[in-house]
Amino acid sequence: MKVIYKKYDLNDRQYKLLEILSQNNENIINKEYRELFGVSRFTAARDLRRLVELNLIQKYEISGKEVIYSIK
């Protein structure tokens, strides 16, 4: 998996998330990301925002502040 995304200079958490999302065809929210990787809200938001900016995952706002991320 890392080889495919090597050109993007991602951190290990981002690589792992892409692997999880692509293998299981799942979605994730910021809170789940924080719990999965033991990171702060800021770090999770930054990691997820970078993946969205690189067009590797999609962001869906469901209601209010709730946002779901899924693989593209």
C-alpha cells in the first residue's frame, strides 16, 4: 500500500487509514481516527484534511459538525 501512495509523503497513520478504508470499504469519523491512533483532535483533523486535499479520501458532512470520511 505504501508504494502506491509514496509520492504523497504521508505519515504512517495516513497510510494505515488508507489501507483500512480500502480493504474494508468503510467510513471513519474524526473521533474514531483519534481513538484508533491515539492522537489529539487537532492532529486527526490535520491528517484527515491532508488526505482530502490530496483527493485520496472524500469528506461528507452529514449534520451540523458531523463529518464522515471515506476512500475515493
